[in-house]
Amino acid sequence: MKLVPVFQVASIAPAVDEWSRLLGMKATFIDGDRWAQFDPPSGRIALASAEEAPYGSGAMVKVADLREARTACQAAGLSAGPIEQGKHEKRFTVLAGGIALVFYTPA
């Protein structure tokens, strides 16, 4: 399991500029005005538009088996949303303490 913080931002381009200066590095991936990623030595950080992070800031959780992860979340008493096809991944969302955790596997 890999956990990546996701910060919802008002606008990707200015946020990428600010975070690039803050981290002293360029983004490693930008998907238009929807998403950007940085890969500092401490681990990935993602910036997301409101469309990509409708619940606000949260985290992505990369798992090997999405169905197994969803079943485990439900067995733990968490409300796991349906598995959905994203642009680059399959995913489902769990709200835990009001924070969105998006479990995913690459497409």
C-alpha cells in the first residue's frame, strides 16, 4: 500500500508554480488544469482541481487488488463507494473522519 497526500487547489497552473518554487523542483506530471504531481525524495505529493478532488484535500492509496481493498474497507465498517473508471486508474472512495481516501490501481 502506498499513501500519497492530495491537496485540492483553486487553479493548477499557479499552484504548480508556487509548489515548484517551494519544493525547488518541477512537477513530474501535469494533466492540464486537473492534476499535477511532484516526486520529492520524501514521496509523491499531488495537487488536484475541485473536479478531481470533490471532497477536498485527502489522500490516494495505491493497492494491488482494488476489489480486495474495497471488501476489506467494508469489513472494517467503512462506507466504500463504487469502483469507478477514472482517466488513468480504477478507484473507489472512502470518507474516513471527513477525509477522502481514494483507493486505486493504475488503468
